[in-house]
Amino acid sequence: MPPNYGCNGKGKKSMRQPAHWDLDYDVVVAGYGYAGGMSAIAANDDGAKTIILEKMRHFGGNSIVSGGSCVASANAGETLKYLRRMCLNTTDDGVLQAFARGLSELEGLLTRLAAEVGFQTKRERFVWLPGKERTQAEAMDESVPGGAAYPFPGAESLYTVSVSRNEAYKPFLWTTGTKAGATLFRVVHEHIKRRPIDLHLETPVKEFVTNEDGMVLGIVAEHKDQRFTVRARRAVILCTGGFEHNQRLQSHYLQIQNVVSMSPLGNTGDGILMAQKAGAALWHMWHLHGSYGFRFPDMPIAIRHAFRGYRVNSKLMAWIIVDRFGRRFMNEYPPASQDTLIRSLEYYDPDIQDYPRIPCYLIFDEEGRKLGPIGEPRSNDESFTYQWSQDNLREIEDGRIRRFGDIEALAGHLKVNADALQETIARWNKGCRLGSDPDFMRPPKTMMPVETPPFYTIAAWPIVTNTQGGPVHNARQQIVDPYGEPILRLYAAGELGSLFGHLYQLGGNNAECFVGGKIAGSNAAAEEPWC
Ligand SMILES: Cc1cc2nc3c(=O)[nH]c(=O)nc-3n(C[C@H](O)[C@H](O)[C@H](O)COP(=O)(O)OP(=O)(O)OC[C@H]3O[C@@H](n4cnc5c(N)ncnc54)[C@H](O)[C@@H]3O)c2cc1C
């Protein structure tokens, strides 16, 4: 038996051209998140007869549950410097150049799309926009400029754009906890509805149809156990998202173990496997946009902790985190906490032959409990509608968070050395009094002592928000083989093979869906039909 990757096309070769095609289009788009939506809009608007095939019963993928912010650029040249440092030689320069150009046009694109269907965009965190002073970034006591996550050269050129919710917004009823991401999706979906773009739900793309040279001629899809073929006279665009729910791919590509995902269940890396079978090179497979958070046996989707987006240096964070020995091991609140935090949990201890930080444990006190919810559930699936209580009391009553009268009892529950944990907490509390964290440099105004009983703890696990890896693409969004040669008539957009290969820029994945989707859609539509 061949190994089961939870994947699509079985058998040794791609399917060859059938005698009869069931459906006939110019451009076939696989997956309907932002990337699939933008690709289809661009392909349609450039004259291609376009179809979107979406695997799940509900469209939206990660996109619909996202924070909806898109990074944009006030100066493409400066942004290119920033992107080069962000990606640190992991991404071809042509791809970064195209992205920097696209970011400088992104506000215009989003504003036009939004206005056409009754919405407005808003700018945030800008430093350099003509005639504007630095605004929100300063007000939030940031340590880095503008919309940049890190203080690299060119950082001042970045800002963020999102769509404001107004009376034109109609909710997507199967989602939970959705914010500006759903508003932006409403804009995309209104555009899809207004165009002659066919959308098929519950219809996963299973494999490509290719000729003997490997050129992609179409795809095989499935609906309710019925397979059918779709001819793509011009091209196929893969927008199938990441491998947040493919454990086998994760065990092959990630150093870290026991990663749990907060993404929709349909993101199982199908596009990666199909592209590999067509001969694609892969990149950035190790790279996760991820943090720490919570998993519970009765929930299919993990819940990440509630501190998202840019760090606010003056915002109190209730907890510290300790490993299985009762020691702190990281700054619990780094600059872009949903980017790099997961990496701190990766440490493998060769002496104990295990990961001492998986799980790790949040510890906070009664004052911290009252600060606000520690978890933030979101979902694109009506089977998961959990809402975290504002004061964390429901989770305490349900036993998800455990309560103890003193630290010794809490240590006993965690099976960590009580003296070590007492020492960790005493050192932390002293740091809070002095206003410094000499061990991990957590910003002083985010520090809060753990001193008022009762005390609370909850196990935390590595959480993937989204993966970045997938097929390598060039500046035209064509998927390429290991030698950089395009696989003919095959394109990608979105987080499937994202360009972020070292650090993640907040708002960057969504921006990539729109910038890359537009490039992919237009280039796909411009292909000469093969028949
Ligand atoms: C909670 C959360 C918040 C986030 N906030 C932000 C943010 O504010 N800014 C930002 O830039 N990024 C953010 N991100 C990341 C960003 O949302 C994603 O990277 C981006 O939305 C990915 O879009 P996509 O179109 O590439 O993939 P997705 O939106 O995931 O869509 C992929 C679609 O493909 C479908 N699919 C899978 N396999 C197949 C198949 N075989 N056939 C057909 N369809 C298939 C899936 O069902 C899915 O609908 C966030 C992510 C999460 C989870």
C-alpha cells in the first residue's frame, strides 16, 4: 500500500486527456478563499470564462476568519528593502519586486472593489502617506514604525488597509467570531456573484489532467462521490490554502511536534500534493504563522490566545508561561505574537529526549483572570460555535482552566517541582515591581504579577494560524519545477506557497492573496488557449 497523505490523485502518472470533457472553461480556480476569489475576478475581467471549485460545503477558508487587514505600501522601493530583510534570502528577488509593486497598488485595488459594492476602506498605522502624520502607531506605544511588524529598513513605507463594516454587510451565518476578515470576504463574494463566474461547492479538485510534456490541460474534480473532468483551455490556478490539517505533511516538514490548528478543516494541503505530482519545487514548508493556544478533546479546531496582531507595549498580559520544569523560557508577548511565538516551543531537549515546552502552561492569578478572555475562538464551520466567556469563569467551571488556592497545589497538578515554580514566580513578581524582565525582555507595561490567589493554569500547545509553505512560484505566479522552469498553464496564489520564508509580516498573507491573485488571474487569462 502506498502511504496515505490524506491526498488526492493516486496512481503513478497524472491523468491524460480524456476522450470527453464534462465541463469546459478557460480558467479553473481551485479553492475559494481571498486568493481564489481575486484570481477568478481578475481572470473573468480579462475575458476568461472562469469556474471556482471549492472543496467544502462553505467557502471562505482561512480568509473569512482572518483579521481582514492587508499590508500596503506607500513606496514600493522602500518596501522592497523591507521585504528582502524579512525574507532573508529565502525568496527570489523577482517575486519580491512584483509583490512590492503590488502592495503599492493594493489600496487602490481594494478601495475600488469595496466602493463598487457599497463599502469603504480605511488606512491604519501609516507613517509616510502624503499629507498624513504618523497616527495610530504612536498612539499605541509601538516600538516599530507604521504597519511593519519589525524595524527593518523600509519599515516606514508600510501601512495597513481594511474594509469597514457598514449596513451593506451581510453576515456569513455559518461562521463564529469573524471580524473584519468576513467584511472583506463580503466584498469579494459580492463581486463573484455579480460576474458570470461559476462556483461549485463541496467539489474538491482531485488531480490534474496533463499531456505527455506535463502541460496542465484541466482537472479531475469530485462532487458527492461522482468524478468529472473540467477542461482548462488557458490555465489552472491553485488557491487551496495551506496544510494546517494534514498531519502527515506536518510530520514530514515541521521540526515542531504536536501542532494543532485553528484553521478550517478543509485546508489539508491538497494543492501542495497535486503540484508536487505535477513536478513542482516546494519552498517555505517549515514556516508557520503560529503561536500558542488551547486544544480540547471536544473541539475539532484549536483556540489561540487572545493577543493577536501588533504588540501594544502598554497592554497588560495576565500570564506567564512555564515549561514542564516550572521555568519561564520566552517573552510571552513578542512584537508580532502570532508570528514567531510558536518557535519558542520548538526546543528539543537532547538530555530528556523530548520537547519540554509541549505542552507548556499559562499561569495567572485572580486579578489576571478578570482582565479579559484568554482565548479567542474563530470558525468557518457551523459545527464549532464555541464562545469564550469574557471573565474566563465558564472555562474554569468546565475545568478547561484549573483553579488552585496556592502555587504548591498548582505545581502538584502540573507535576512540576514546586520549589522551582515558586522561584520562577517570585523572580517574575520581583521583575514586575522593578519594571523589568531581565530574563526575556518582556515590555514592562505588559507585565503583571502573579500574586493574588486563587491561581489559575491551562496547558498551551503550538498553534498554527496558517502555513506558508507550498509550491514555488515565479513573479508571474506560475508554479515552477526544481530548476525554475514553469509548469505550463499552472499558477498559484495565496498562502499555498507564500513568499514569506523567514519572518511573517502581519497583513501579508491577505495582501498576497490579492496581489498574487490578480497577477495569477490576469496571466492565466492571457494564455493562448491550447485547443
Ligand atoms: C484567525 C486568522 C486570522 C488571520 N488574520 C490575518 C490578517 O489579519 N491578515 C493577514 O494578512 N492574514 C491573516 N491570516 C492569514 C490569512 O487569513 C490566510 O493566509 C489567507 O486568508 C489565505 O487565503 P487563501 O485564499 O490562500 O486560502 P484560504 O482562505 O484558506 O482558502 C483556501 C480554500 O481552498 C479550499 N480547498 C482546499 N483544498 C481544496 C481542493 N482540493 N479543491 C478545492 N478547494 C480546496 C479550502 O476549503 C479553502 O476554502 C489569518 C489567519 C487566521 C486563521
